[in-house]
Amino acid sequence: MKPPRFRYADPTTVEEALELLARHGVEARVLAGGQSLMPLLNFRLARPAHVIDVNRLDTLGRIAPAADGGLCLGALVRQRALERSALVRERCPLLAQALPFVGHPQIRARGTLGGSLAHADPAAELPAVMLALEARLTLCRATGERTVAAGDFFVGLLTTALAPDELLTEIALPAWPTRTGSSVREIAKRHGDFALGGVAAMLTLDAQGRVARARIAGFGVGPVPVRALDAERALVGGAPTPSALAEAGRLAAAAVDPVDDIHASAAYRRRLAGVLTTRALTDALSAVDGRVA
Ligand SMILES: Cc1cc2nc3c(=O)[nH]c(=O)nc-3n(C[C@H](O)[C@H](O)[C@H](O)COP(=O)(O)OP(=O)(O)OC[C@H]3O[C@@H](n4cnc5c(N)ncnc54)[C@H](O)[C@@H]3O)c2cc1C
């Protein structure tokens, strides 16, 4: 099916794109990789009067080291470029671990980081990864910019804090602490399908081998990606024993609010959240100090 008619613009500067967004507001949609927007148009689930193609905004395609040891990622960086980046593997292994789960290589070759975050599919991997990493997102409009924590960005099903005249331009990932391991676990019907449920987890140990920090974010288990805060708190200060990781799984399952749909029941998804949390934490523990799970 062909998309409905729209007016097309392909600005070459961020300023020009923001001016177009300011002018057209709710009548406009940004086109990045098109991997979610084009199906929405073709199925007539979106009917924007204006499509603003941002693919010529080269300044938004960078993967750069940040001075604090973290990463600065342009919103337009392709998912495949992130997956192949040695800098991402070195500075943010959790992101590198998540990317192979995102669709298929052809989709990742076009799909962008910013597009995945702005689309905010509840079963998508990258929003949950951003939550676990405590990423900060820069949202620009013609009159200025603001920075939003990932925890405040995902506000509901396919809904974010982005206003109609705002463009997501940059994602900042904080430095990766030493003695940290991470993992992404998910269950999908076939590899490359959206997950029925999944978990991104990070574990940082102190010099005595106790848990100094834990991050657990679930996806596909509610309308937005969800941090399992009680599970994280229960782990901190204790030894990462199998029973502690199992208890974290139990607490993570209690933290999620999944729904029944044609793919899986809510009860199955809740169980997945618990089981996958324990498995992801177990992987993360064995990956501390660069040991591969
Ligand atoms: C067959 C198939 C399987 C897939 N499987 C998975 C999967 O398993 N996991 C997964 O996470 N994803 C999956 N995807 C989705 C894929 O990751 C998309 O790339 C992603 O959701 C959207 O990125 P995009 O760059 O293509 O954005 P687009 O499709 O261009 O845009 C998506 C939405 O975000 C908005 N937008 C895009 N960029 C910006 C910006 N910078 N500022 C403001 N708004 C913006 C657009 O206006 C639109 O509303 C799949 C897609 C397909 C087609």
C-alpha cells in the first residue's frame, strides 16, 4: 500500500528543520530511518500533512567520546553503525549487546537510535537500555533546547516527552563504571521479532565483591520500559549470590504491569520479567571486569 499524500521537505541544517517543525507542528512528522514511520503511513495509522526528512542533517550522525568517559550519540546515528562501533563496545557494552536483538541487519542499516527512542515501542530494546544507562536526551525547538532524563522521556504507549515542534538531537550516555558487567536477555517468537518480554541489566561490584550498583530495565512488559527499582535496591550492599539474584527476579516480576494480547498473556510476561532478570544479572556478574558471559 502506498502512503497518503504529504508535502515533503529535506532540510540541510538543524535550524531549517526546527523552523519547519515550528511552522507545521502537529501537522508534521519527522522521517529518520523510516522503519516505523513508513509502515504507519502505509497502514494509514498516521496521516501527516508534512514529512520532514532529517537524513541530510549530517551533524546528527556522530558517535563521539564524551570528556567524562561516556558517549555523545547523534539522534540520527544508524543502529548498525552503533552495533559496529568499537567505541560503543568499549564505553557502553550494554548498548552493543542490545543492538543485535533489534529487528534484522537491513532494518538496523536504516533505523536510527533517535527514531527508536522517539517511536517508543514498549517492546523495543533501546528505550529500556537508555533507561538502564540513565541517558540524557537533548530535545531542540526553534526557540531553544532542553535536556530530559530517559526516565522522564517515555511517558506512555508510543508516547514521549517530545512536543510536536521538537527534534531529538543528541543522546548522552554517562561513563561506564569500572567493575561493571551487563547483559540483555529477551524472548521473541523468532529472532528479529519484537520481544514478548526482555530485560537489560547492569551490575557494578565494589572492591570487596559486593554489589555497588544495579540497573534493571524491562521491555515488552508494560506500556513503557520499566526500571525494577526495588530489585536494584535489594541487591546493593549485598553479595551477588544466586539467591540474591533470584530474589531480584522476584521483585522485578512484581514491578511490571503487562497486559494480555494475541502474542502472550500478562501472566507469562510477568514471569518472563522475573526469569530474564535473574538470567541477565547472572550474565552481568560473569561479565564484570571484561569476563564474557
Ligand atoms: C520488520 C521490523 C522489525 C523490527 N523489529 C524491531 C525490534 O525487534 N526491536 C526494535 O526496537 N525495533 C524494531 N523495529 C523498529 C526499528 O528499530 C526502527 O528503526 C525504529 O523503531 C524507528 O527508527 P527509525 O529511524 O526508522 O525512525 P522512523 O521510522 O523514521 O520514525 C519513527 C518515529 O519517530 C519520529 N522521529 C524519528 N526521529 C526523530 C527525531 N530525531 N526527533 C523527533 N522525532 C523523531 C518519527 O516522526 C516517527 O514518529 C523493527 C522494524 C521493522 C520494520
